[in-house]
Amino acid sequence: QVQLVESGGGLVQAGGSLRLSCAASRSTFSANAMGWYRQAPGKQRELVARITSAGNTNYADSVKGRFTISRDNAGNTVYLQMDSLKPEDTAVYYCNAEMWGSYTRNYWGQGTQVTVSS
């Protein structure tokens, strides 16, 4: 069983930056895609950013130009650099990893709180 361990959340003022990290508990784990989702109170979980093993990325429109997703060469750690943070970015951020096969297996982290004050 693989666990995803997140770190880097916290409280920051609007306009500030935070960097989230997510590492797989097993060093040999190499996901086909990894990403970050977020869920604000009373809202559905939404995709923030995602990167495939080929390096292809996609972002939510609301974070384009402000957030950058990256992953290490081993493919088991993913980062989210968040700049120019806004109060509406406040949410619990969840790391996700996808293993493709006959069906897609999803792994989730426990979530890390990001709070942006105005």
C-alpha cells in the first residue's frame, strides 16, 4: 500500500507564496500522473493542477499563471509552487497519484490546509 505524504501548507497573506510537497511512501512508486486538488468549505473538490510522467501539465483556469506544478525525476514526488495567492485559494489541498492500467487506480494524501488572509 502506498501513502502520499503532504507538507507545506499554512497561513499566508494575500499576495504571498507557499510551496506544497507530496512524496510517496515507497521510493519505487512511480505514478503515471500526479496532481493537486482542493476543497473549500461547502464546495466540491476540484482539480488545481496535474502533471503526467511525460511532463504534460494542465491547470485550473483560476490558477493559471500563478501556480506551477512539477515533479522529481524519480516520479514519486510532486510539488506545487503557489504565488500571488488570493483569499479564494483558501482550501484543503489534496495530493493525488494515478496508476493507469485496465482501470485507473487513484491514491490520495490526507490533505493540507492552505489559508490566505486578506
